[in-house]
Amino acid sequence: METITLYEQDLVNALCLLEAEKKQKDPSSFEVELMWDEEYGFSAEVTEDDRSRILIEANLIEAVRFWLRYQHGRDPFSARLELKLEEERGIVAYATYGA
């Protein structure tokens, strides 16, 4: 069993890359703030050109899958994905293969 861990900066990078891919822009055009709320769970605020929008947990999972494919060359759909809020590390994504 192998686990790939994406820390907060990796998640921010994944979201920026995915948004850049979708909108055909430079990844540095985006600012991302990761969030967690007891009622709503995981989300992210993405800002581009002074316009903000909120992405839900499904969008974060999509970005993790994008990151796994393009940064790690792995099949993103054969991994079990889990987002966690950790006291020391903040929001972390775990992609486990072979479980």
C-alpha cells in the first residue's frame, strides 16, 4: 500500500493548476485560501482578477485527482482519497493506492 500526501501548499498549487487549465490562464493568476467549517466541511476561496468564488469539497477532490495525474503520473481514479484537518499541518489530502 502506498500513500501520497498533499500538504496545504500542494492543494493550493493543485487548485491553481486546475483553474489555469480550465480557463487557459497562468496559474499565478489565482490566489487560493483553503477553508474548513464544521457545517460545510472543506472548501476553498479562489480569487482571480479581484473576483472570488467558493469551491466545494468535490472541487478540491477534482484538483487532487488532477495533481496526481499531472504531477505524479498516477491514475487518479484508482486511489482512495481523503481530506483531513490536522492540528499541526492544516488541511491535508491523502491518496492511498492498493488499499
